[in-house]
Amino acid sequence: MNHPDFRHLLACMDDVTSAAMDENTGPADPAEYHSLYGRLQDAADTLPPLYRVHVYEPFMLAVDKLSEAGFNSMLSRDPRKEREAGLFLDIAHAILQNSEAYEREATDAFQEVVSDLYDGFLSEEDRKGIKPPDESLIAPLVKWGRPQFGPYTWTAEAAAHFDIKTGIVNLPPANARHGLLAWSALGHETAGHDILHADKGLLAELQHHVYDALADELSNSTLANYWALRIDETASDVLGILNTGPAAGIGLIGYFRGLNKAYTGVPTLRNTGPQNDPHPADILRGYLAAETVRLLQFDNATEWAEALEEETDKDHSGILLGRTSLDVETAKKSAAIVARTITNARLNSLEGHALGQIQNWQNHDEKIVRNLRTHLSESQAVHDCVVSGMYAAHVVAAAVTASIAGEVPISDAFPRMTALLKTMHDANPSWGPLYVRHRGDLSPHRAYSRTAS
């Protein structure tokens, strides 16, 4: 188990390709104001108290103020639904899909992963000595739709235009049933974008640190500028791995390969990075994943990092960033600098703490994942007494790594994963009758422990 096993990565990539080519677009966008208003009224009691106060009630006030004329005008101004209409409808979908039981098990499983990843950075247990976030109070809501955009998030900053106190995270509807590796991207969306936009000044501070580190260590302002201008996507990759462990790294590589096969017919990481693309080139993201894993605090981090680097090397064919060629050794050095800076830089916006201090992947996380992989492969029930300290990120990591290693067919791993996550969601106090913002807040501080950790 020590050496990472990627023998069935191709099957997982094919699963991604199949999901990407699925034509399911999910529930239709509401096109008529009064019908939408009535459906939203019926949803009033279906969200837990925190989400009624911070999402449902302010959104209903916004719907009232908008009126039928304003609704129709909004749709006509944003016909592609990429701006205000897209955000408005996605908030509505998040409320209605929960209320109307669209893909009930998968939706609750999806919500549990997003809630857990958000909790990992913002609960009092993990955020000791750091002020609460500026923009967001509770974990984002989830929805299915817009497969042409893939996984994406509306941050709390964006949702604040409708007085909503959280973000919205989307997955393509096909990923409710297949495309397992898309779930490993949820750390990028939730522990990444949503966290980076929750604290004022955090993203800009990271951008300055990354630029300065690259300019100082490589004396290459062009490359420093390239990474710094893509800090949102870059830091989101790093944060996803800090939260979900090495599974997010191999998941990223397999996911991009599967998508590229669906859209171009070529199942490899792209080596080009257009100037107008806010994402780094795929090949750089593979190396960034390897270097981030190298910084994780579990015993086999080096073996995992080397395996991810070797896997990325397979797709290297000549890196071109805009019009500038980049040799592979410089690419790897830059990725190492970026990973180290984002993980370890002490940030004023976090009261002098580093992101890697708030969340990191450790030996106890790997132990939980190993136990879960055994239970997923044997289709056994998983109880708290068997896997102590289990969180949703562990379940996703176990399903991804077990499938890639061939310990369990992906067709079995996916429903077993969602069934377990659904059970966890049903027990999540943030979705119960009390006003519990983060599950991690409900952690007693004991003076003495009877058992060693």
C-alpha cells in the first residue's frame, strides 16, 4: 500500500470521458416568474435554520424586489446566463433541488463533501488564533446543472449581490451517477475558490508572495507574472490537495485527461497555456500537484509526489505559455516554488498564519483512508467505531484511490461512496434543527485523553 498504485487510472479516465459526453442538463431553468415564486414559497421549510436565515429569506426578499418585469429584463440582458441571471437561477436551483429531491442521495452526498471541505478551514477547531472569515458564514449550497461549464463555484462575494451569506457550487448532472474523479475536484472549488474569497485581501497577498518568490528564486519576471495572474486557480489547486490529500492530485491528472479525450480526442494533459486562460497549463498543474503533495505531512508524501511527477512527465511534449517556450526543469522548479509559497507563507490576512498550518494531510488521514478503502472494496457497512474521525474528504479520497488502484470497480465505488456520504449528511448537525455553522465547532476540549492518537 506504500507505493501509489495507478493501474486502473485509464478506466477512471474513461469514466470521466463518458460523463463529459452525457447529455443530461439537469432541471430546466425557471422561465416564468410566478411559477418560480410559487415553487420557492413551497420550499420555505425544507432548509435547516441557518440556511433559511442566511440564504432563503434574503433571496426571497430579492425575488420580491425584482418583480416579474425585472426578472424578464434580467433574462434578456444575460441570455447565456453567465452573469446576474446565471447566479440568480443557480441560487434558485440550489434551493429547489434540495426541496424537490432532485437526485436526493447524490445531492445530499455532494452537500456533505462541500460542507466538510468548508468546515476544514473555517471551524473554530481548525482556525485557532484566526479571526472568522469576512465574507461567508456557512458552507456553500450545491446544485446540478450547466454541464458545459463543468464544476464551478459562485463565491460568497458574488452571491452577496443578492444578500446571500454563502456561495453556490455546481457539478454537471452526469456526476450524480458517474465521473467519479470530478468529485476529487470539489476541494478545488470549495476549499479553494470559496475559501480564497472569504477573507479580504487573502488572494492579493498570495499573489504578491508568489510573484516575489518566483522573481527572486528564478530571476524570471515573465514566469512570475504568468503564475501570479492565475493565482485564484493555482491556489485553489493547492488548497484542494491540503484538504483532500494526494487523491486530489492523481484525481486532477485523470480528470483533465478524461475531459481532454471527450473534447479533443486526445487523453493527455495540455502543454499549452493561452494568455487569456485564467488556469495554468494542465502540465503545470500536474507538476504543482506533485510539489504540493511533497509538502504534506504524512509518511509517504515523497513516494506520492514522485509518482505524480512521473505520471505528469508521460504527457510532456513541449510547454508553451502564450508565445514563450518553457523547459521542463524550469517548469518543475517554478511549481515547487509556487506550492511552497502558497502552503507556507505567513499571511497578514490570516493573522500571521499559513494555509498549511490550518489544514494539511497527515498520517491519521491516510490511516482512515486505508480503512475506508478496505470497507469500500468489501462492500461492508462503515461505522464510527470502525473508522474513527472519518470525514467526507476521507470518503472521496478512499473511493478515488481504491478505484484507480483497481481494488474496487468504479461502478461499485461510486454508489458505495454516495451512500456513505448520504448517511453522514443525515447526521450532520449543520443540517439539523440547531444553528450549528460548522460540525468542527462541536469539539470538546479535554484535559486528558485515555488513548493515544
